[in-house]
Amino acid sequence: MNLYQISLALVVLFNFFLAIFVLSRNVKARVNRAFCLYSSFLTAWGTGMLALSLVPEGQKEIALWCVPILHLGLVFLPSSFFHFVLAITKDENKFNRRVCRLAYLFSVFFLISDRLGLFVLTSDVTFVFGSYRIVRGPSAPFFNLFFLFLGPYGTYLLYRASQAVTSPLEKNRYKYLFSGMVVSLFFAMTNIVRVMGVKVSPLGHIGILFLNFMTALAIVRYRLMDINIIIRPGLVYTTLTAFVTTLWLSGGFFFETLLDFQTLFARIMTIIIIVFLFNIIRERIQLMVDKIFYREKYELFHLQEKVTSEIAAGYDPDILVPSVLKEIEAALHPRFISAMLLSSDRRCYFARYLIGEGEKQAILPADDPLVKWLVREKREIFSEEPEENPEFNGFRKGVKEGFEKIMAKLVVPLIYGYELTGIFNLGKKKGEGYYTYNEIAFLNTIAKELALTLENTRLYADLKERTAELEKANAAKSDFLNVVSHELKTPLTVILSQVGLFKQEVFGKISEKQTESLKKIEDKGFKLRSLVADILNMSRLESGKVYDLKIKEVRIERIFEEIVESFKLLADNRGIKIEIDLSSEIPPILSDPGKIKNILSKLLDNAVKFTPSGGIIIIGAKEADKDVEFFVSDTGIGIREEDQKRIFERFFQVDASSTRKYGGTGLGLTVASELVKAMGGKIWVESRLREGSKFIFTIPTK
Ligand code: ADP
């Protein structure tokens, strides 16, 4: 077998495959059927040519057997090509239809008259260039005319149709066809220059192979719904390199006389140079390939980027969703597109946002079979799909009715988790286009992102609402605390003052036992009063009120003495020593002495509470920069590191169990730290478990 035969065999096999393949993608479509017919005739012609070229010299009878097959293909080529052109351009023109019918009649005429030997196209076979070829008969010029009319006219119709289409996808479709034609013309030239006497192997059939490949691609991509053919740029590049390499390797085969690379060395060098050159312009080739083959994909990809960033930035659905719908509409040209969202009572999906000529009132119940199907499959569905897809058995009617209810052509689910939060409802495309694979992938991505964002916005709104509710409840609690503590304070003041009167023997003399008992009442009364004061402080704090400071001259030594005095009894009872540490004398400062005393007594109260008997508590102060630093240290139980921050929180107690050893409300340190802050200072704790704690706070002096 020589290269001529091999390439012919390739043409035959490939065309046969293409014919079957394109037909199998969609048997019903007119374009696919017309292409199959045209491709079949090409296959017949190629088979005849191949068979003829394989017959050895001297076997003329066998060669003559091959002619009818070749002939059958050849006579129907012009008419089936024209038929195909009408199908792909959807030409409904009466004249053109008549031309097509007439063309088939001509083909039948050439077929019959040749077979009957009346007006022959192929009279004989002769052996030239190492194989048998046909000898043209008297009808050949007429047949050529027939060919020369239908070929250019069909191409013209194609060109006209390509100018009329607007969708980028359809434009691409014609681009495939034309690029196929240009390349095949280039190959056809080899047949022509050969006639002109240049000794070149005829390569026209390879051109036909290429043209058909491009055509098939155009059809299949046009119905990308059915199949997605992906040609990777790398593949195209490799094929191109391989192709050129083969041609050069077989140097003499292509330009038998024009270039004469006789030595293998020279040819190999050429290949290296070509591959090298290709590598240099590789990026350009890839870019070109991208532009021709991936235009749609790239455009959609860029749009997708734009829309997703828009979605990510959007928070108001009323602005976001219509803008996203507009972008989709501009890219895909549906007659209408709507976003149907789940109603707040979750009973139906309604067209919340709509662009184009869709139905505003479209409603889909939440238990509709179409909804159920979308939830189950989590993917897009076309209105024809229930008819064509056997999976819909049993659901067919329900799903179809769902489509009718919302008048949709294509629906894409907006799914968040397991829930269908909405539906993109798209009408038919304007014009006659179909939604392509890339467009659907684009829609699905946008739908996913949008569903997520819509859900987030909903959650955010919910959260805001709930926070507002909580704030209200909290404010009510503060009010309540405020009222209760005020109500407690008044009777408590009366009780304490009455006790005071008794103690001062205003109502007559009292015994020692009575004095002791009155002292206990008074002690617990004070305790209760400080508790009520803490609660009042807290509620005041929560309602955002600031403390008003009563600024006076503060003599720290005096304060310390008073405070230690007031804790002396308690400390003595528990066997704890309290010491004052004033290493250097501190001059009087201007601050609120009452509040400082309050803070210190809270810290001292804790220190006494959390220190076992035998312990020592030191209370002290020193000047530090522009502050005075106060501290209360103890040798008590200490605080774990992880609790040290939390003890200043409201109601926090390290041991909050019901069986806890120490009393208290968990409010003391909170109030203390708020007071420190109100005076412009800081408070913190240094502590080690079982060794003791040191509470330190600063009060600015200026
Ligand atoms: P409480 O009324 O419970 O004392 P506080 O706000 O004053 O409330 O203190 C919070 C918690 O911090 C206490 O319950 C205790 O667990 C811990 N704490 C405070 N001071 C000391 C201390 N000097 N030694 C050990 N733990 C302390």
C-alpha cells in the first residue's frame, strides 16, 4: 500500500464513522440526516476509488467492478451536498427546494444513463501512476457544470446564512464550515496543479476528509446538548506538528520535483527545524486554536468570573438577582428568564424576578413532580427530556405538566444543601438556537453560587432579627433587675436604720445578748445592701449609663486604714492576717475615693473568702508613671490561667456548681473592673493555682 492508498482508506473509514456518528446523535434532526446522506455518498465514492487503486496492473475486469460504487457516490455528491446546505441553513425558499429536487433528478439521470451506456460519465479505466483510474466519458463536462453550479451556489447560501445569524455560537458553527472549506480547497489545489503539469500527488481526498471533519464538528457542537466534543489545544498542536512532519518526511511524495531532499539526513534536519519553529510560535497557534474552537467557552468563562464576583459582593437580593439575570440574558438570549424563589410559607415557587416575555404569575407548588425531580437529580432539565429520557418513566406526565405550568424550556435548580431554594426558569432561545453544553455548565455554576449567597443573606437577616429580639429581652431583664433592686433597697435602708436606733438604745436599754443579735442582723443587712448595690450597678452598666465620678482629694493611706479596719473582724475570725504595704509615701491624688474604696473592698472580700486560715493578705499601692498602682495579694487557692480572663465576666465563678464552697454572685469583679475603667484605669490578675493571687489595678493621677 502506498501513501495515496493509505490516505484514501483513512478518508473512507473516517467518513463512514462520521456518517454513523452524527446520525446516531440525533436521528430526528434534519441536519444530521442530510449530513449522513452526504457523508455516505462520499464514503461510497472513496470506497470505489480505494478499491480501484488496489487492483494490480492487468486485472482490468476487476477494476471495472469497482467503478459502479465509485460512480454511485460521485453522481450524488453535488445534490446531497446542496441538500445538506439547505438543511443546515434551514432554508425554506421554494426556489432552492426545487433546485435541490432537480439536482437529485440530475444525479439519478447521470447514474442511469451511465449504467445504460447512453451518456456515460466513466467510460473506461486505465492504469496510470501505478494504479487504475477512471477515464471520463462525454457526459463528464456536463457533470462538471452541474458540480460547478451547485458547489458555489451552496457556498453562497451558507455565506448568506452566516451573515444573518447573531448568536456567537451559530457564528462559530459557520466558522467551522468555512475553515474546513478553505483547508480542503488548499488540498484540492494539488489536484488542479497536477492537471496543469506539475508532478504532485493528488491530495484532494484528504481535503474532503478535513472538510467533513469540520462539518461534523459544526453539527455536533450545534447540538452540543447531545454531545460535547473537546479538542484540546495541545492535541491540535500535536496533530499539526505530526502532520507537517509526515509530509516532510515523505518529502518526495508531496513536492515530487519542486523540492528534492534526497538524503534522509536532510529530511530529519528539516523536521527538527520545523518542530523547533513550531515550538516558537506554539503559543500563537494555541491562541489561534483557542479563538477558533473555544470562543464560546472563553467568553462564558470570563462572564462567569464577572458574575460570580458580583454574587460574592452582593447582599441585597433585589439588586443582585436581577443583575445576574440580565447578564445571563445578554449571553444566552433566552426569550425570558426568571428566578423562581421559594415563598416564605414554603408552599410554592413563584417568579420573584423576571426578565423578558415570561409569565409573571407563574407558580409551581412545592410538591410538584418537577420540583421533586429537580431535588432528586440536582441538575438542569429540558422540556423535551421527559419524552426522550427513559428515566422519566412514570413521572413523564407530571414533569411535563410542571414545564407547562411555568412555560419553561430549561430549568436549572438553585440548591442549597438538600433544599431547593429556587429555580432558574429559561424560555426558548431567541431564534432557533439550542442551549449548549458550555452554557448549561455556566448556568449551573451561577445557580450554585447564587443559591449559597441567597441562603447566606437569609441567614444574616434571620440573625439580625433574632439579635434584635435578644437585645430586647436583655433590656427587659435589666429593667426588671433595676426595679427589683430599687424595691429591695428602700425597705433594707429602713431596716438598717431601725436596727441602728435600737443599738443606740433610743428605745430604751438593751441587754448584751440583744446587742449581739442586733449586730448579726446589721452585718447581714450590710451584706445584703452591698449585693443589691452590685445588682444595681450591673443593670445600670447594661443600660449603658456611665458612672458619674465624685472627684476629691484622695489620701491613700487613710483609705487603706479604714478598709483594713472594716475587714479586721472577719479576717481575725478566719485566722488571716492583713498587712498594708506602702513602700514609698504617695502624695494625695485627685480621684473618686468612694469608688476606689469600693474596688478595694471587693478585692479584699474575695481575698478573705478564697484564702484558708493562716494566710496573709497584703494591700498596697505605689506610684507608676502617671498612675497609681493598687494591689491586693493573697496566699489563697489561686486561679487557673484559663480562668484568669473570664473571672471579670458577668456572673462568672470558677466553681459554679450547686455544691460550691464559697458564696457570692459572680458580680464583684465585673463591677470592680467597670469602676476601674470608668476612672480611666486598668485591672488584671496574676495568679498561680494553690499559691495565691494578686489583683492589680491602676488609677490615673492626672
Ligand atoms: P464572687 O461573688 O463569686 O466572688 P467575683 O466576680 O468577685 O464573684 O469573682 C469571680 C470568681 O473569681 C470567684 O467566684 C472566684 O472563683 C474567682 N476569684 C476572685 N478572686 C479570687 C481570689 N482572690 N482567689 C481565688 N479566686 C478568686
